[in-house]
Amino acid sequence: MKIFHRHPRADSLRIRELLIEGNKANIVATAGLIAFGRGEAFDYLLGERTIKSAKQAIKTAAALILVAEHPVLSVNGNVAVLVPRYIAELTKITDTKVEVNIFYRSAKREKIIRDFLLKAGVGEVLGTEKNYQVRLDEIQSERRIVDKRGILKADVVLVPLEDGDRTEALVKMGKKVIAVDLNPLSRTAQKASVTIVDNIVRAMPLLIRYIRQLRNYRKETLKRIINGYDNQRILKEALVHINQRLTLQRGKAPLNPQKDFFLKPGEMRSFPSSLAQDR
Ligand code: PTJ
């Protein structure tokens, strides 16, 4: 599909196209298209930009990756198609290992994602070789199968577009978990050690920039950044930001959503009341 660059939703349309193409290539799960719909709605509320609190989370994530002994980036279908070049760059400028770990798991899809990442310039992709796979009892979903050389021994795990169960389990195992999730209310966002409330397509390039900036800093300085970070405050700031944007919109809204859209149980109306008055 041709996307006009001046279209007000051009970025969003481009992401949709990438995901649709990725779905046709069996990289993105069908549910991955729905997952982006949810993310997109939150991005709209955030104003489709990296807010100040997200920048602070990204800076802390950069510091965490730099002080880590075994940092690992867990890649699913959506993440693979949206930011392949930045995944490759992250592995070049840090010791981060890349592991394919998917929710809608099939050996065939894992290998397709691995090959896609290798083609994008990632040197080594973990997670697909049976002899290195182990099962984590702490996790219920198919994501429990992890690589001995990767997530199992990681001290810092970056988990973009994640489900809550695994984040909680990884934190319980003593790992620092960095989540990227546009929904500040999701269980992943609430449970992670550092939550980047931003679109992965904006967060990854900025993470790379912060890593380049911080990599010559002394470890003590990086640790100070990490120790001064408060994830609950960052989440609250994202919610305050959304709330302020919604409050500013009030008064401009043509309909009163409380009055017009929330029906009582059993009530069925074909038209919102304010429209019905005009008929
Ligand atoms: O490739 P698989 O099989 O591992 O499946 C991947 C999906 C994404 C389908 C799977 O992890 C899933 O079902 O995720 P959820 O539970 O829908 O959660 C996805 C979260 O990511 C939601 O909270 C969305 O708001 C958020 N999200 C979606 N797109 C983006 C995003 N966050 C940041 N950037 C995005 N582009």
C-alpha cells in the first residue's frame, strides 16, 4: 500500500504495513496485529511521542544493559519486524545476546524469525536449538522454553511487547526486567523493573543513542543512575500525562461519553441520545 508521507497517521500506517507483511511471512503472529491495535490506541493517548518519563526509563535501561554481566534481548514476531536494524546495532555496541522467545510458539516460526534477524545483521540468534533449550517451571505459557546461554543465565532481560506472566516470573528469579509497553496499566508494565512506556519504534533508536552516550561513563556513575530510578513514579507520570491530554480535550468532545455510550444492563439504543434529539 502506498503511504503518503504527509498523511497525519503515516507512521502508524507504516507500522501496520510492516506487521501485515510480517504476518504474511509467518514472522508476526495474527494476534500480533491485534496487540499493535491496543498499543496504537495508547500511543494516540500519549501523543505519539517519547514523553519525558519514558526518556528517563530508556536512560536507566541503557545504564542497566551497560553494567549487566549477561544482558539478553528477548525477541518476538512484532519486535523482529519493527526494529531489526536496531536489534543488530544493539548487539554490535554491547554484549547483549538476542534470543527468539515467542508466545505463539512453533519451531517453524522460531526459525523464520531467527533467519530474518540473521539477515538483518544480528550475528548470533539464540532460542531455536533444542539441545540448549530448558524449561522454566515459573512460567506457564510457551515462553517457558528458554536458552541456557541466553535468558536462563541473564541478569538483565529486555522484553519488549510482553505478557505479564513471564515478566513476573523473571523478576521473581532475581533478574532485572526492562519492558517496552505502550500500556502503562498492563501487568508487564506494572511488574517490570524498568518500564519504557513508548512505542518500540521510537524507544529502540533512543536506547542505542543513550548507550553510545553512557558507555564511557564509570560503573559507579551508571549505578547511580540505576539506584536513583523509581519505576512506580515513571508509570504514574505516564498516566498523569495521558490524563492531562484527556482533560485538555474535554469540552471539545461532541458527545458526552458517560451519558451517551455507557448503556445500563439490558438497555439497547440505536443512537446516542444527543444524536437522537436532532432526528
Ligand atoms: O510473536 P509472539 O508469538 O511472541 O506474540 C507476540 C504478541 C505481541 C502477540 C504477544 O506477546 C501478545 O499477545 O502480547 P499482548 O499480551 O497483547 O501484549 C502486547 C503489549 O504490547 C500490549 O500491552 C500493547 O499495548 C503493547 N504494544 C503493542 N505494540 C507496541 C506495544 N508497545 C510498544 N510498542 C509497540 N509498537
